[in-house]
Amino acid sequence: EAGVAQSPRYKIIEKRQSVAFWCNPISGHATLYWYQQILGQGPKLLIQFQNNGVVDDSQLPKDRFSAERLKGVDSTLKIQPAKLEDSAVYLCASSLGIDTTEAFFGQGTRLTVV
Amino acid sequence: DQQVKQNSPSLSVQEGRISILNCDYTNSMFDYFLWYKKYPAEGPTFLISISSIKDKNEDGRFTVFLNKSAKHLSLHIVPSQPGDSAVYFCAASEADSGYALNFGKGTSLLVTP
């Protein structure tokens, strides 16, 4: 069974530029999460989708971050404009459904903002 | 506010001995607890979990204990192996939040030969 796929693996951009990350969850998984992991911290939830609807985006900085999950499968997370403090690993995870406790993570995208 | 806390940033254990990783939480609404293991440059991988209605769950060398009154859980690894060297994250979730995970900061475990 293929795992959660994310791209790119690494990205370096200058502050005020924009960047987008892509995630393809495990086939059949209805719930998709984006987490931000800053160095030395645990992952922090940014947004949770159930199919193509948003369940929770209370911790997403909506002035610069946006995410979508068209057709309830793949998802993209965008940052525009990026700030230095956005440097982190962005992890995508998926689970079977909103009643499922175990989530499976992708390898993440390491973003460096200079 | 950090609802899940792992107060030991690192732990070093000799091969063959027991590793004990600790985790505390503040939100009494959490009803599921999980441990994830993370190697460098990889995403976290699920290790073991426990429901709030239980106090112990065992899977091979890994056992998780939950003390609800103390809001504390621990992961025991017996015997520890060098391949267990990784960062271990404690996470908690609740049904009302769609089981979104709240993570601790992690504990880096080093198992020496």
C-alpha cells in the first residue's frame, strides 16, 4: 500500500515570496491533515479536511496561509507571502475517517525562508 | 498553550535495558493517546496507542501505561535495541475535534550498544 506522498521534499525561498506544497493521501482516506513542525517542537495542526470540507482551520494563519482539497483527494497548502518564521517542516497526514484515531504521515516538506 | 508535555528532551539507555518515556497532558477531554516514532528526514510513524478507558496496552516490546487521575502516560520499551534510537512523540486527541493530534515536543532516545 502506497503511503502519503508529499512534494517537494525541500524548498528554499526568500521572504515575501510565495510557495506551495502538495499532498496525495493514502487511497481511500477521507480525512487529511496539514501540520507545521518548527525545529525542536512537536507538529502543530494547521488544518483538517474531511473529504473536501474543512473540519478545523482555527490555527491556520489565514492572512498568509491557504489550503484546499479539491475533489476530496489531493491537497495543496500555500503560503503567500512567506515570513522567516515560516521556516519549518510541513507534514501531511491522512486517516480513514473522522472517527479514526490513527493518522499516517508523509515524509514532509522542509521549507527554509531566507 | 501546550496541552501535551514531554519534559525530557533526551534519554540515553544501554542496549537490552528498559527505556521509559514520559508524557503529561492537561486536557481531561482527551480520549485517545498515541506514540509516534520519528527518524531524521522522515515523517512520524505510528507506534502504539491507548484509549482513555484502558490503563495499559502492550504490543511486543512496547507497552503504554495510562494514569488518568495523574494525567500521565508512559511508553516502556523492553528490551531496548539500537534501532529504537529515534525521536518519540506523545500525542493526544479527542473525538469532538475529529481526532486531530496534539503533540508534545518529543524525546530523543539513544540506545547505545
